Amino acid sequence: MNEAIPTPPTEATTPEAAGAQLATESHDQPVPEAYAAFMRQGWGERGLDLPRHPVAGWSAARRERLMETFPDERLVVPAGTFKVRSNDTDYRFRAGTAHVYLSGNLTSDAVLVLEDGDAVLYARPRSSRQTDEFFRDRRYGELWVGRRPSLDEMSESLGLEVRHLGELEARLDGSAKTRVLRGVDAFVDRVVPADAGRDQDLARVLSEMRLVKDAWELEQLQQACDITALGFADSVREWDDVLTYGERWLEGTFFRRARAMGNDLGYDSIVASGSHATTLHWTENSGPVSPGRLLLLDMGVEGNNLYTADVTRTLPVDGTYTGVQRDLYTLVLRAQQAGIDAVRPGAAFQAPHEAAMDVLAHGLEDLGLLPVTAEEALSPDSKVYARWTLHSTSHMLGLDVHDCASAAPSAYKDADLAAGMVLTVEPGLYFQEDDLLVPEELRGIGIRIEDDIVVTADGSRNLSRSLPRDPDAVEEWMAGLRP
């Protein structure tokens, strides 16, 4: 989901390479020269009406900041290319996070080069009608996958110079001191000799630049949270089908909202009924939704400019929490509220986690589960309470669901919060169904509550507050939406 864990590089796809070997398949029909020649003639001109991208001014300022950090150096930040899902089927393309942050460009195969105060985007324009690519190439051909923007259209929309991707290799030649965001584009990685220290430093700075969100980014995150809330409501409205078809129905329902109003999912949805909720990243979503159980929904919409929400609610399948479910849910809610209350400028990033864990550890003590006192369990030398909490309470959020992952610990995990940072607060309790150290009535229960919190000048604001958290409010909300 982020550049800290790069995907395996794929082969380069320059326009020249594509022209030499089109992306065709063995079952395609033969193309006689007469047919090819006929297809290259008789086409009118039509452009794409691309308005000025609202991020253009913001991204220009970001590029200036980055170049000031590395003066007299060449910085190369690729968008990446397609990744094969199966045989000749690609995953839907999603441009690299750092590339989008600096340019706003969402098209594949582009490479941003910053040098001497100038920014140039090397991009692959739409298929030329003078080659076979536009009607034969399954990956880039206009008649197969749609019309890409021209270089001029991209330049006017993004507010920066755009040149043909075929010129990139010559630009990367020479002895200029160069840093590359590695693991995104195999062609760039191959052409530019690696310098692990310099390249890793570029990745670190790009992550740390994103720690504090600007006003435009906060708007994007709020939109993603608002659409996500609609997706949760859609899910409850279709509860009869949920009970019939199980977790898969909820996954599909939420995805429909994400695609209708955003770009995609920010991450694979977690739809976990019953004991599946004790698996932290249950994305198989293949089980039934059974009466009497709890249903954990961890889902987030990625907006059209790729900023994502990350929200979790744990709902009673019957619409009403049982006594045990309500007690455990209320404990997690109190822990989450303590974590949210700890979010403020100048507080340690770890403060929300520590506040939430203090509540949960004492709650586990009250349940008689801890082998020591809560205070002893909270000691860094013990942490035995974590058997039932398992994960950290917070992570940064933005273009990546786990945003800013290459930032140095001194700037992120071990640093203080600042206004403009956006983080999740998501404590949970997880009692495995085969855990013999807990009463049988608790086994197989997993509860997590998660919201997206922006640090403000005087505290914090909950971007996902439109979704109810209080158990009474959750029950009322569900009753108002269910058929």
C-alpha cells in the first residue's frame, strides 16, 4: 500500500518497446498489412477536456520543498506501471503515492524528474494513429483501454512541463548526482545505478513531507471519510441480503459505493463475522453472518485523488448488543475515547496508544484475566495484556492507509504530534475461540472501533464522526436503516 514495501519491479514499458512488441495474445486475429494500413487513416482529431487539476498549485509547492532539501541533485520519482494479476490480465493501475503527491498525475508509466529547480514529467501519451498500437495493443491501445491524454493536455492540467517518455533514458544519462525512488519502475532502476543510502534518504524525506497534511489534503480525507460512512450505511440497508449471503455481500456492497463515488478501496475490506473478527486482517470475507454474533467491519474508500479513509465499526448482527457484547464493546469504546482525548499538538505520537492500553489493561484486570495487576502488565517488561489487544492503536493516514511508512522513527513513531497530522485511533479486544485462559462466553469475540483523527491547533477533530460509536446510537442507527 505504500512505498515502504515496494512491489517487485515489472519490466519497463517505454513507447518504443511497445511499438516493437505489442501487447497482444495468441488468440488475437491476424492483421494483414492492408488492414493495418487502412486502420491508420481516416481519423479525425479530438482532444480530452482536462480542467486544471486543483492540486496543481499544492504539488508545485511540494516539489519546491523537495528540491530545496536536495539542492544540485537530480531526483527521480516514477509512477510505476501495470502489474499482472493472471496471464494477460492486469490489476487496475494505481500510481505510486510519492509520484501522485508531487505531480497529481494518475497515468501509468510516467516518471517525474526534478533538477536545477525545474520539474519535468516524462509521460506516455495516447496511442499514435500512425502505428498499430492504438488498435492492437491490449495494454495501451486506445481502442482497447481508452484514450490517454496528450502531452499538452497533461501539461495544462497538471501545471508542469511534460515530455515524451521516449526522451527519459537520455535525460537519465550523465554524471549528475541522482536519487531514485526505487522499486517502482524497473526501467528506471536499471538505467540509474543504485546508491542505497541516497535512495533510501529520498524515500525517507518523501514520507516525512507527508506527515503534516495541507488544507487540500484534509479536504480529500474528509471526503473519503464521508463516502466511507455512506458505504457503511449501504451495508446495513442490505441486511437481509447480508444474512442470506454472508460476508461476501457486505464486501461487494461497500465496494460498489467506493467505485461509484471514489477511485477504489483504500485497502482490502475486512468483513469479519463472529470469530473471524479475532483475525486482525480477515480479508477472505467468505463466512456466514449469523444471528447472535458481532460483525467487525474495517473498510475505507479511496477518493478520486487517492486519499483514503480507514474506519472500523463492530455491529450486533441482531441489531442489539447482548449483555456481554455491550460490556466488552463499552470497554473498547472507553479505550478509544481515551486515545482520542490524548490527540493534541505537542503530545507524543504514542500517547493515544498508551491512553487506550491503560483503559484496556484495567478492564482486563476487572475481568480477572490478567496473571498480574494492570500496572504490572502495563510495564514495558511485561505487556501480558497485549495477548488480547495485539496491535498498535494508531498509524498515520493519507495517500496510503499506512501513510508515511518510510519516515524515520524520530520523525514519526518517536516524535510528537503536530497540527495537520492525521492518524487513526483503533484499539481492540480479541478473544480467540480456542483461548483457554478466558471464560467460554468470551471466546470468539473480536471488537475494534476505529476513527480518523486530524490534529488541530487546540486538540483534534474526528473526520469519521458521522458514523455512530456509542452502543445505543449504533443500535438506533441500525434500526433506522435496516429493512
